[in-house]
Amino acid sequence: MNGQWELLKRRRSSTVSFKSLNKIPGDGNKPGMEGGESPSVADYFVVAGLDDNATLLQPPEYGELAPIVDLKIVLPLENELCPEPWEYVKPSTALYPANFNWVNPAQVPVYIIFRRGYDLKPINEIDIQFIERKDRPKPEFTYIKTSIGGKPVSLNGHLNRPNKHVYVGYKRAMVSSFTDAVTVLHHTTSKREDLRQGFKSIRLHKSTFGMDTFMSYKLNKLHATTGIFKETILDWFPKRDNHSFPLDVKNTPAFCLPMGVQIEWFRNRDVKPTPQYSSFVLTNEKGAKMYGSSLTFYELIIGTAKIQSISDNYPKDTDLFPYATKSICILSRWPSFFETFEKWLTELYEISVAGLALTIPIERMISNMLYDVPFPTLHKPTVELSIGSKTIQFEQPLTTQIPTSGGTLTTLLQCLDPSHLLQVFFQLLLEENVLFISSSSTFLTATAEAFCSLLYPFKWMSPYIPLLPRLIGEELFADFELDCPVPFIIGMKREFLDMYHCPDRVTEVDLDNNTVRLPTTFMNPADFLPKTVINNLRNSLTCIYNLCDDNNNVRKRAVELSIQEMFLKFQAHILKGYTDYLLPVKESKDKNFCNAENLFDIDNFILSREEYQRPFYK
């Protein structure tokens, strides 16, 4: 388990996916483990999933509504009406009419209608295309450019100005098991209300009158999930532990499959969900980190007694077969190779399910990754690895004096605008509780890691769980109702919002919707730090933010260095003169002689600051 989660608690007082990997041979005597650190890029290979003794965590659930399978637009002024069985998009909680063009009263009213059913693949994502912003149509999306009566239509009503058109688009799911989408109209003051219930919100209009228009939708399961079971580690390699970070066989599967093992029923002709990649970070009691890259997929279950015992809960259909989620995972001490590990895991999975004769056994491919791929160095900055017909590359991380993290700073600017980014940064600097929320586990890990790198030269020493597993979350949030004695950084998938109540004293950061909900009582750094310093940081960050558009015209490494330099200058300013208050190191038999109060004159350092700044430093 995440070691710092254990610290927080103390302070509170079946078959393997790859048939050839049912039992991985060898004793796991990994080169380099004895007497020093391994030079390899990877440390462990783990397979997690369902076994015959798995515990049922959640009984079957059945959706009450048919999924939304179609969207159209009606123009009432053109005598267009909503036909049966179509429905108008629901109005907002503030009871404003669901006219998506209401911010332009002089233009034609525009209403969106939807239809539920099972005749088409369900809609599982909605997008807005702004021609004025030169948005490009996304692949697999269908954009609505005519009304139900065949009239040209734009959500902002500017039919005579093609360069300002706004179109709504949708994408269908690959399988019929993902969506019961609900869209709701919002203005600015009500946007946040439904976001906390798991809605995803898209801005349609920005009004000069202070009332913005949003479309919000929520994803629910279409049909029954047979159940959710507790995940189990099925196998791992090597068997001998890395001495600096022994493998936690009991709890690592919870991070590989954070939602547990999900059981779904599919027909053989159905298109199965594509494998999903996720990343996470494990932290032990000493603060050492292990970075996980996991690929989750569905696998047919054969002869599992546990599934047979609850199969009566599913409608009888001889064409339906049970599938369970399973994960293959790479664990590494190096934070820089998430993307490379994703490519390797994906190729390994595709090789395993292709059913072709292999010239090289899968076991050899795994041992090659764990034993034979060295960490890139200045003398050899690129290391190539062949797997199947593909070659992947491990690139040497950006070399600076700042510790490498598992996230990129440009990722932060994709999720949060400069104002919200700085709000979160200051909350972390003040060691407040911060909860990141996203539908993407990869975004959660990358964002948490990037924020930790911005804290340099400080280091986050409190509980740190960038991807919160279901089982740990149940215990964690139950205890938060009582008290949380230490600050934390936690990343939570959006699906958990319906399961847990988050305390008001936590800063909620919604990465999907670029929103930050601050606690009712919080310290505003603008009241305690020189406004010039904060404004310089904000202005510099805004310049980079405006350059980092979707086309990524600025080189990534240059942007990373620029952002890091901005925050280092800020840290240098607030720590100015700290060397004058360092205390001499004296020999002592007292084991606590290295504590901060014995090495740094904290009280006089605080007194050296301006009086209005002292609450911040305290």
C-alpha cells in the first residue's frame, strides 16, 4: 500500500491474461540487486485481476434509462417541433430556458433535443467546435450543422458569419455498455453545482452580461455490470524484491485496477472496449517512490465458480459471455518513461492476443525489459528496445538540477488556466489538503507530479496518492468525516464522486472542467506576499499559456524550462536571505539534532520578513 497512507492512519491512531505467464519461471535473481541499484529502466512486471476466491465488492447494477443515441437541433421560429419520442435537453437548476443561444437574444433561439434507445451505439462524448478559434473537427465525431428541418444552424445564431459558427458534435461508444448521457444547460453560478455530482461541462458561450452558457453531461452504465470484485495479484516478476523498494504484493493490485475487477457480459460479435492505460505512484514509509504504468483490458472468463454463482442476476442469453478486467503493469523507480511503458505494454498485449506463432517467447520479452534495458545516460542518451515488429525508445530525461518528476508542466496548462494553477500552487505551498478530480487517471498522476516539481526546493512529505483506489478511498473518506491531522495530495477518478462526500476543508481541483473550489476558510497569498512578485509570476505564466495552443508551436522542453524558471524565481524571492539564519551543525548524540529547529533559526527568519508577510511564513 502507499506507505504514506499507512503513516496517515498511524497518526490518527484465475488464469493469467497471457497463457504463457500462468507461472513465470525463474527465481527472479535480478542482476544488480546485490550491493547496489539496478541499472535497468524497469523493476517489476505485475499481472493483476480476478481469482476464484475474490470478494464481491458491489452487487449487480442495472441502468433505469436507455442510453442517449442521437442528438438534433430544433428551431422553434422555423416551426420545428420536438417529435416523439425525442426530448428537449433539460433546463438548468436555475430554471433558465434551455435555449443554447439565449445570450444572443436578437438571434434565432436554438434548442437541442435527444433520443434514447438501443438501435444505435450510445453517445459517450460531446464536443463543441468553434470555427472562430480555428478548432479542427475531432476524428470519430459527428457535428450537427443543420436543424431537424434541414435548416443551416449554429449554436450562436451567426448564420451569416461562417467564421463565427459554433457546432455541437458527439461520438459514439465502441460498445453498448458505457453511456446514459444527460445534458443540462448552465450559467456561471450554477456550473459548479452539478460538477460535484460527476458532470462534465463544456462552455458554449461567454457572455458580456456575466451569464455564460454551458452544456453538461454525465456518463453512467448502460446495462448491468454483473459485479465488482476485489482485485488480486496473479503473478509478478522477478520474485526477489528490490531491496530499496520491496513489492507490496497485497496492495499493488488496488492501484493497477483502482475500480476493482469489473465483470461485463458481451457477445462474441461485440466490439470489446479498447485497453485503457493508467499511471500511478506508490510511496513507501521512507518516502521512496515507485512509478506504475498499467494497461487494463477485458478477458473472457472460463469456468470461474464465483461468476457462475451470480450469473442468475443477468438476463438469460446463450450468446452472452462474462468478461473481467485485468491489468498488466510495469513498476519502475524512474518517473520519466510513462509514455514509453504505455507503448511497450500495448504492443505486448497485442502480441499476446494475436494468436500467432512467436519466435521469441513472451517471457523473454518481459525479462528483456527488466534485465537488459539500461537507463539512458549522457554517453548513450537513447536506448532502443525491439518488441514484436516495433522499436520503442527510452530517451534520457531533461537534465537539470531539479529532480525529475512523472509529469510535465505543459500538462498543467492543458488542464488549468494560469489563475487556477496559481491557486492550487499556493494551497500546496501552504500545505493544505488538495484533491484532484479527472476522468483520466493519467492526467491525475501527471498533474500531481508536476505540481510537486513546482514546489522545489521544497519537497512534499505528507500523504501522496495521485491515483486513489476504490478500497483505500472507502476507508480514507470515512475517516475524513472525523479528522485529518496531516495535509494530503490525492487524485480521484470522476466515478468516485457519487461514492464519497468530500469535506469542505479540502481544495477540489477539477482537471476536466478547469475549476477550483477553495475551502470556505483559506489564506489568500495576495494578502501576505508582495503583489509585484505574484503579478510577475502570473503575467509570465499567462504569456506561456497563450503560446501553448493545441498545435504546440512552442518546443516542449523550452516551455518546461521556462515554467520551472518562473517558479524558481518566485521561490528565490520568498526565501531571500535564508542562508543568514542557518545554524552551525554541532556534533551530538541526540538523534534529533538534525531536526529543522536545530539547523535553522525559524523564529528570527520570520521576524526578518515584513509584518504583513509573517502569517504566510508561519
